[in-house]
Amino acid sequence: MKFSKNQMHGSALFNLLGGIIILISVLFLLTKLAGSSYYSEVAETTESATQTRIMPTGQVVVGDGTEPGQRTGKQVFDKVCIQCHAADSATAFAPKVTHNDQWTARIAQGFETLVQHAVNGFKGPDGGNMPAKGGDTRLTDDEVARAVAYMANQSGANFTEPPVGGAAAAASAKTSSAPAAAKAEDKPAATADNNARGKEVFEQTCRFCHGADTAIPNIPRVTHNDEWAPRIKQGEATLVKHAIEGFNAMPAKGGNAALSDDDIKATVQYMVKQSGG
């Protein structure tokens, strides 16, 4: 049997098209098979489809090789927080580092409040919505606190960043040796230490509300003797009690629960001394 040229050309074209169709079908099936373990059609009602619908649009990953829990504030900022809080970030409602005016009101709330918001997440009245731990729940609370201190200190605060690793034990050992040395000090030296500690706490915590040039209403500002006069008349014990326990809109210990009662007393004495007391 003989075939004409047209018949031969038609058969070759049919074979070519058939091969292309088969190849496309195989590629489609392989692609579908490869993706079936991870994603589902969102219109389906299976468990896998539900997970696909609610999965996050993105995830921040910290992979700098540092042992978990040992990252410094700068490390956490550079890996996680920088996405929203960088000086040149365009994220709405997120305070940018070095933009002190955006941080002033937040710093005034106190270190503990800022850490709580960062750890648990926070939805601001202006519409801002910060996820817990900046979206990376593998960060420890201490790592988040270090990042808060780092950012705030870049923006007008003077918070103490929680130590990493053995630094806390070293600090504790140093503190435990202090009582014996303190007994040998005379009264003037102890008074000087109290004044220094009071000034330190004031600069770190209290100055954001009680600073001489703040604009927060109904809060006495240092060096404004007229604002302090009626309060000083109440006596030191009353002022210290209010500062420790909180009073009206003022949070307990200025929002920094890590301060001791002695720290608060020294700070009250410092502010009173600066204001006519």
C-alpha cells in the first residue's frame, strides 16, 4: 500500500500535536502533584483547604545563628523590628527609630508597658495593629524587651536593656556583695548615693512626664516650684506612697514595675529637692 505525500505530512503533524498535548498533560499533573502536599483549593471544605485560606501572607524568620534567647536588642531589631520601625519605614502608625517626636508619648507610658504591648501585641486607637512579638513568636520575652529598650534608646529614652546570658548572674553577684560595703559607708556618702540613684531613675523613667519642659497636663514638673508646693505639703511619705502604688492617672512606679520601693523614694526625694522641697 502506498501513501501520498499529503497523507504522510498529515500523519506527522498529528503525531507532533499528540506529543505536545501529552507533554503538557504530564507537566500539569506533575505540578499539581508537587503542590498538593502544601496548598488546597480555597473553595473546598477540607481541613487542608481551611488551612490554606487562613495561612499568613508572610512570616518573619530570624536565622542569625544565635542561640535562642540570647539575641541582643540590636540583633532583634535588625532581623524583625526594622521592617516597621526603621527610620525610613513607610509603615503607618509605627513609630520610627530616631524620630523622637513619635516616641515621646509612648516612652512616657514606661518601659514595662511598652514591653507588654510588644510581647502580647497591641492595637492602637489610631488604627495601628502590631502583632505579638513583631510576628516572630519564637522570640523570648527578654529578647523582645531588649529590642524595645534598643529602639526607645535610639529615640530619646534611657532604658536599661535586659542583660544577655550570664550578665544577670554577674550583676546579681555584684549586688550581693554591696551590703557589707554599705555598712562601712558614712551617712553623707549614703545620701549622695541616694541622690545619684534618684537622678538616674528620673532620667530613665520619670522625666518623660515630670521633665521641666513637658506639656502633659496636671503633672508637676521639676523646677516648677509652684506646681510642687501643694504636693510637698502632703509630706514625703504620702508622695512616696502615691508614686509606688499609683495615683489618679499616674501608673504604679511610673509604669516600671522593676523599680524597688527604695528607688522610688530616692526619685521622689530628687524631684522634690529640684522643686523647692
